[in-house]
Amino acid sequence: MASKKTRGKQKIEIKKIENAEDRLVTFTKRKSGIYNKCNELAATLCGAEVGVVVFSEFEKPYSYGHPSIESIADRFLNQQSPQETNGDNIASHVVGAYKQARITEILNKYNELQEKLSNEQLREKELQQREKARASEGLGWWQRPIKELDLEGTKENVCFLPAPP
């Protein structure tokens, strides 16, 4: 058995990383992780409006906002509630609601496909186990009686050819 090449996921002590290159890599990875969590909070779980601004070690700003960082910053700076918005922003809220509905629809389709994939993977494992068990008996699938073959679920893959004249 080969030894592990990485340490895997381990708990680390929270302290400043001394190596500048490692610090930059960690910043990039953690920044994307924060953005993913914000997107999860805003778009998927709660429908909240979220804005995050992060400055790198070199004073370069990075931002994430849902629906946009500008609208979040404007609301924060002007202390506007959603009821106080004018007619121009109503259109943006309608567009945002449409986007949210599409995201929900796509997530539902994704979850459905994930479920189908996991079912097919389970089915594949079962078939492989059956094949191993039968191979240990010394018979290949072509040597077994037709009655023993599991043809369930293969109807769409079977092609019947007409009998030769």
C-alpha cells in the first residue's frame, strides 16, 4: 500500500502564516470559500442580501454581493429599507426574483440528477457484485441459462432484429 502524499484535512492553529507565498495561496482559497458561503446564505438558503469586501495584503479590494455589491453598499450607506426604494429599483427586484426562481429550479434539477446518479451507482455496484459472485462459480454470463440473466431495466437497450428469411 502506497503512503499518503498529503496530510489531508487537518485542524490548523490560527496564526499568521509567515511564508508570503503560502499566505497568498491561503488568502485566495479562503476568499473563494467565503464567497461560496455568502452565495449559499444569500441565494440558496435564506434569500438574504449579502455583501462582503475583503482587502488583500497589498490593499487590493475584492468584493462579493448578492444581488450586487453596489446595491448592498447603497442600502447600507443610505440606510434604505426595501419599502423605501423607488420605481427604478422595483424592476431590479423583479429581475432578482426571476433569477432566484431560476436558481431554485436549476438546483432542483441538479438534486434530481444527483439522486438518479447515486441510484445508478448503487445499481452498478450490485451488478458488479453479482458478476463477481457468478464469476467465482466459473461461468461467464454467456454460459448461463437465459432465465438466470437479469434483463430488468435493459428493455430500452435491447434491439430485436427480424429473423432471417
